[in-house]
Amino acid sequence: MTETLSLNQEHRDSLSPGAQSAAPRGKVYFSVSAQEWIWNLIFMLSLSLTGLAMPLGNLLVVILLIRAFKVNREAFVFMLMLTLGGYAMSEPKYQWGVNHMFYMFPVAILSMCVLKKSLPVKQTIIAYGAFAAFTVVMCVLYGGESMYTQLRPMLFYLSFCFFALPLVSFSGEGFDMHRFWNTAFSFMMIMCAFYIIDGYIIRGWVLVPCSWINYEGTLSTWNAPVAYGPFGWTPRKYPPGLYPFALLLYPMAKYYRLKWWQWALIAGAMCASRTSTILFSLVVGFILAQGSFKRYVIYGILAVSAFVGLYYVDDAMGYSSETEQSTMRIASTINQFFDLSEAQDDEDLAEAGTGRMAQVIPSVEYTFSVGREWVGFGFVDPDTKIPSLIVENELVANPEFKYQAVNNVEVTQVKEFLTQGFIGLAVWFAFIFGICRILRGMRYARYYTNVAIVLMLYGIGGFDSWFNFPGILIGAMAFASVLLANKPQSLEEYPREEPA
């Protein structure tokens, strides 16, 4: 990146007349070569071995990353994101000995220093630096824990610095956005297949070994895998491996179509996950990516009709006597909203919220009672022993959860409020959506905005999304890809906005 990205229009004007006047094509199918499918499958199997704590997996992951850097940079940056974030395939802090954040963070900071900085990159670094500095100051001044205790979760929270790694990876290279999307699609199809095989055939934690990392206190490993077999209990596969689908909604809405078997893989993985909030977030993101009011209405009506149909099917399938959740967790989730509207007191609210509201209500009330609503408590250890950071929760039936760390809640937006108060919540939103202005006027600019909204919706459902590294890396990847696609060199090598 040697010139400011404001020169994009000049580069567009210098393109051949044929490239400028080429008529937009209709949607095309995602296209991945057979060789790429094989290499991508080998990499995903290597991540599975890493998640199963097999040392060979670590070695293979490193070797395959080096290979991808040489032959396919677009694949490399996506593979790097999967490796650092885990995404239910691996859990870095267990398998690699030292958490990835403790070396990703300084490497990303160093990358910012060596980048040839265009104006948008400079603006991004300044915005990120201000956000990081604000976070550190808030933790130093108002954090209830020592800085040492706050350091690990703080690095997770600040992992948006990952955006520098894709930028430096493409130093002197053109970036093909469509090749990136096709690569991401290939990996996600393999992920879906893994979810289906693990959930309905192996029925355990083998191919996606960390989709419930500590089920019943047992870690699934290569020499002691947790699996119930094809006729055993059907587990629920938690959805972190499906988070990166947020990166594919915009291209699916604008440029690409799927074949029936690809839709079947996605549907099967969603069923294995049984997480209606993730499905809802992805559907909303897909609708928002359509870009026209007419399409909003059409797809909105289709989505509502589909959810209504699934609600009645799920409701008819019955509810678990232990968790009181419906089979697909769609009916039970929707019923929460009816219960919330009829709630008369905090206990009714807590019961309606299936645990999340029971976490939120006591912590929020306590925050206001001690006057911490503007600054929060900092990053509190979930197992903290400091009395002033522990809340008594009378809304839960299980005595094991009667006392909880004040910010040990699932809903991301509430967690941010409890961590840094109203001030931090405002700065958090301003950073996530304020950096959209840096991309204003660039091609694919709405791509990052769409991904950012989907990640925020993930958080409402109780997933860390913008608060922790699995989700934040997705947002950083989307942001970096837009910057890369608007490099002068990228515009010269890949001038078309549509698939080649």
C-alpha cells in the first residue's frame, strides 16, 4: 500500500474500456478447484488433530500455513484466522501451551509499524490505538482486579489488531476479494460436513472437538475421544465453528448462488448446532445484504414464514424434561418473548430468559446500587474471590450458581456495560461502527458493515461476538479485506467487482 486509497477512482479511470463497461453478470456458483478442496480438507483435519491435543496436528497446521502463504494468500489469511480463533476446531490456550493472543498481539502491533501506510490504514491505526488506550486507562483507573488478572481478557477484547496481519501478508501483492470468498466458502462447507458427521454419525467431539470443550468435565482427545456412536445419544454441537458464515452473507446476497447440496450441508450443520440465535442472526444479515427495499420485503416475508413453520414443527417435537428446551431450540426461544411480555417481577423475567436474564438482572441492579454504571468493574475473573466483585443471585434454582462474578453474564452488550459502564459501552459502539467511515466510498464498503451487524446480533444471543477473539477476528478480517480489495495494486490486478 504505497498510495492513499482515495486514488481508487484514478485507477478505475485508467482501466481498459472493456473492463469498465463490462455488464454485470447474474449470480454464479461458488467455484473451488478439486486441488484446493483437498488441501483445505487436510488443513481442517489438522485443526481437528490440534483440538484433540495431538502434537502432529500442531506441526501440520504450521506446515500448511507456510504452504498457503506461498501459493494462495487469500487462503492463508482465512486459515490464520481459523488457527488463532479456534472456532470449535481447537482451543489455543489448551493445545498450544501458550495462548495465541500473547504472541498475536505484539506481532500485529509490529506489523502496523512496518506497513506502508495509506491514509485509510493510518486512520485505522489511530482509531484502534485510541480505543486500546482508552480500554487500558479504564482498567487501570476503575478495574476491580489487578492489571495482571485483567491482562488476558483484555488482550482478547483488543484482538481487532488482527486486521494488521492480513494487511502485512499482502504487502506488495494484489488481493482478490472473490478468491477470498470462494476460499472461505470451501472451508465453511467442510466445517458444515464436520458438524453433521460429528453430530449425527460419530455423535461426539472428534472432527469438531471443541464445540463443547469441557462437556461433563471430559476433554475429548485423540487417545480418548468423546463419542457415543451412530446409535448413541445425539449431542448438541455448540456453534463457534459456524460463526465465520458471517463473512459469506454479503457475497451470497450479491454475487453467488448455492447448489442444493450446499444448502443441505448448511441446514444440517445448523440442526447439529441447534442454536436458533445464530440462525436468526445469519438470516437477518442475509436480508440486510440485499440492498433494496423490495428485496428486504420479499426475503423478510420468506424468513418470517420459514421461522413460523419451524416454530410449529419444533413445538410439536416436544421439550426436554431436563432443560425445558425444544428439540431445535426454536420454539423455546420464541416462547421466551411471550413469557417476557407477561412477566410480573424479576423472578418471572429470570425464568423467561432461560438463565440469561437470571444472570443479567442481579448484576445490573448491583452495578447501579454501588454507583458503577458509568465506569463498570473492568475485566473481572469469573472465579474472583474479591467480595465487592461477587453478586448474590437469588433468581437461580441451582445453589452452585447463587454467587457469580459481577460481569459473568452471557449477553455481550450487557457484559460490555458491566465491564466499562455506559462510557465504555458508548466508546465500544463508536469504534465498531465508527470505522465504517474509513471505508466510505470504497468498493465492498457495505461488506464490513454487514458483518459487524451480524456479530452484534450474535452477542444478543449470548455469544461473545465483539467482546472476545472468535468474533472479533471475523470483524477484523472483514475490515481488512475491504482495505486490501481497494489497494491500487488490487484495483489494477482485479478491476471487476463481479466474479471473474
